[in-house]
Amino acid sequence: MSAIRKLFLSHVAQTSEMSMCLEVSHASGVYIYGSDGKRYLDFNSGIAVSSLGHCHPEVVDAIQKQAATYMHTMVYGEHIQSPQVEYATLLSSVLDNGLDSVYFVNSGTEAVEAALKLARKSTGRTEIISCSRAYHGSTIAAESLRSDDDFTRNFLPSIPGVRHIDFNQPDQLERITHKTACIILEPVQAEGGIIPPVDDYLIKVRQRCDETGTLLILDEIQTGFGRTGYLFAHQKYGIVPDILLIAKGMGGGMPIGALVAKKFLMSALAKNPSLGHITTFGGHPVCVAAALATLKILHHQSYVCEVSAKEILIRTLLLHPLIKTIRSSGLMLAVELNDAKHLTPVIDAAIRNGVLIDYFLFDQTSFRIAPPLIITTDQIIEGVQNIIAALDEVNQNIKK
Ligand SMILES: Cc1ncc(COP(=O)(O)O)c(C=O)c1O
């Protein structure tokens, strides 16, 4: 075992007992390079983060310039910092749907926390509805939104007032009532194994929220920034949320998130009492500068428009007897195998073959493909060939 791996396992806290333990040397474009010189095609983007690939030159340039100009100056909201102002103004104009106020935070989970607080405070109601098999983050409130008791029972008590409904079941929308402060859901269930909304499900959610005065919080932390083939998935599915949550791909590889809402709603965090949500590092100027460069590239260049053709290419090439079906929305794909017991061998073999694919939290039969949006046709072919070789290898072993 290498010295750095030993130190990693001894001193860097682990989230599981089966870390991938990939020793990163450097990363560029769609590739991550191991310290042993091996090159890995990143078919996963650090779970939908590196949409512009690794170390995009314009993002790196923005980070370097901002770091040399100023970094942290005061906790969020006190000083006027031009990266925040420029970002919030550009995002409001790109959204063009009335969501014109951006509250910057550090992560997806913090965006969820702040949105739940905003919903309870502005409605005066306490009930929160979330969908089964959804993941919204790892703090106690965000974990309370999870439906899998096997997990959540280890961290009880959850926050009170959370009820679950099943995604894509319009009959259950009756459970949203005049007592419900908010419903929080993803437009495409990500960790559930890429479950797109059926028919006009999201439109029905919007209608029910309007009937009951319930706020619709849309978690676009994974679907945002072009992943589904639209800059935001709610544009694809024809709804406008009350509170939009963004993070992951937002920062071009830097840690940042935000909640976006209409100004009059967001202002509930600023009065009676003021300081309704505060954050020391949220909207850090270097992270916002990276986010601004990312948004400008996605807005002005053609990557988002090319997502659908790349999705079709992967679906067309990735055919194998071990595959049962593929679900997708743009460049977020779940490849479901015929048998769950083949999942780990296939993922391990693919990584050995130099292509990084990953698991889902709530779907034990499928692997995830979510490459950077900048991926080229040749790189898609390379990745799919390596996955097929992994599937072949596992298939051969079954026959032995
Ligand atoms: C849909 C969704 N919401 C929220 C989160 C939490 O984001 P973060 O890890 O930045 O706290 C994630 C992270 O995977 C996510 O996929």
C-alpha cells in the first residue's frame, strides 16, 4: 500500500469502508490522472459537478483573478461584492421567470436548509412534503426528508412535520393541503435512479401548490446547469417553482449553492427577525467568480444544446445482454442491469478499464453515467467501449 493511501485511510475520515481510493495526480478536461500515471475518463463528473470538465481555463482564470483581487471580506450580505452582483443579475435575466433574488450559500444541503426555513417562516405553516427515494442532502433537516427508515433511524429524531408522497403519483397530490408549507422535490429523481417526471406530473404539482398556497421548492442541485439538456430542468418540464435550489455544477468545480426566489418572498429572511439565515462563507467571491465564468460559458456556448444528441449517442451505443434498460434525462443516465449482483463487478471492471462510473443511493441495480457536458463524440465512444468491455468481462465470468 502506498504511503499516501495509508495516511489517507488513517487520518482522512471515511464515509464508507469501501473507498475507491483513486490517488489523484491531476485532472484536465474529461480526464482524471492517477498518481500511477493511469488516465481515467470521468463519466461521472464527481456526481454532476464538473459539467465543464476539470480545470476549464476560463474558470481557472476567473478563480485566479478573483483570488488576487479579494477573497473573504465579511459574512454574507454585508459587503457589496461585484461577482455576487453580476452573477445574481445574470442568473435572474437568464431565468427570465420572475425568480429575481439569489441567496448564495456553501452547498446544496445549505440551500435546502435555508429554503425549508424560508417556507416555514413565510407561510406560517410547519408541514413539509417530500418524495420517497429522494436525496436532498446530509444535514438533519435534509436527511429528515429521506424516506428510507433503515438509514434515518440511526439519526433520530428527525425534524417534525415531514410527510412523504411517491414521485409521479398524481393521486397522492391531494395530501398537499392548506396546512402544507412546502413540497420539495427534484424535477428528475436522481439518486432514485434517474426517474424523469411522467406526463404533466410537475404541472399538476404546481397546480396543487397554487390551490393550497403551498410553496413549490424545486431541487435542481443535480439537474441544473445544463445536465438535462436545458439550462434548468424546470424549463424543460414547463413549470416555475417558488424556490429554486442550485449547487453542484454551479461552481465549475468550486463549492457553492444558492436558493433563488422572487424578491418579496426572499425578503422574509431579512426581517422580523432579521438574519433569518446567515452564513460566513456562502457566496465566497472566489467561488462566485468561478460560478459566473461557468454560467457565462453555458449561456453563450452550445454545450447545453448538444446534450440531447450526446444522450442519444450513449443510448444508441450502449447495448449489451446484461443491460435491462436505460433511463435518462439528458446527460444523466441510469443503466439498469438484469441482475443487481452484477453491479459491483461491472463498476469495478469499468474503473479498471479507465472509465469512472458510479452507484446511486437508492437504486442497487443501476449504474450512473453523467459525463461532463463538454465530452466529445470520440470520448463518448471511448467510454462506452470500455463499459461494454467491462460488461463482457462480467458476462464471461458468469458463464465460467
Ligand atoms: C438532488 C440533490 N439535492 C441536494 C444534494 C446535496 O448537495 P450537497 O452535497 O452540495 O450538500 C445533492 C447531492 O448529491 C443532490 O443530488
